[in-house]
Amino acid sequence: MDRLIGIDYGLKRTGLAASDPLGVFASALDTVDSTKIIDYLRKYSQNERIVMFVVGYPVNMDGQPSQAQAHVDAFLPSLRKAFPDVPVTLEDERFTSVLAHRAMIDGGMKASRRKDKASVDKISAAIILQGYLDRVSGSSAFIDPSAVPDSLSRNNTRNKRRK
């Protein structure tokens, strides 16, 4: 099945995410030692057809290159060489770590697991990929909390259990 792969490249670890076959939703996939990322992707591509890589590109708030950008720039040629027929697109990764932590808290992940940087990396990759998917589809897969009926609201459900 066709998959888009989100990559949150880091000097030590790389977070990975994959799209569903329709290219609508991104899911955290794995965190891999950065020195083994190409081998991991080659193995993954034996079972799934990779149609695009969406690589998080680190940029400072003022739009200038961040220090981490040089590491991503060094990684991109090896990715393109290993997968010459797979397009690579860059996606702004500002705030992805913050959003990943927020998602882990909102999802009820315990504090001890939130400290695991590998979890943050793969969730960040999913956020990068989902951002790309939403942008190209012209919509957002995220639900506006104000649009959720009170009967389904998490707070309303919690209050009913306490009574």
C-alpha cells in the first residue's frame, strides 16, 4: 500500500510516522537510531510502497536557519540517493516538540513516559506529516473543540462520573 513517511531527523534519534493508505491520517511509527535510518526505511519499503518523504525542516521563529538545519541538510542527500524515485518535501517543524508533549498530556500519557524522548520524536514526526497532509488537502483532520456537543465533551463526561 502507498504510504507517505514523516521524518523528524535528529542527530541521535529520528522519529518516523506513516500515513494511512489514503494519505489522510498520520500515525507515529517508530524511533530509530539516526545512523540506521536508511536501513530501516529500506526494510520498511519491502512491505509498504513509500510514495513520498516529508522531512521536518528546523527553522527559527524569525525564519532563519536553525542550528539543527545543517544536520537535516547533511541527511537529505543520503535519503535521496537511497530512494531516488521517491520525492522528498520539507515541512516546517516549528513547535512540533511542544505539540507532541501537549498531545501526550492530552492523551493521558504518564509523566514517566513523556520523558522518553523517543516518544516525543515519533509523535513529532506524525505532527509534521499530518501538517503536510492537512495543508495539501486544504483541510484539517483536527476537530474544533467548540464544535463537539456538550454530551460528548470530555469535561461533561468526567463531571457525570463524579456525581
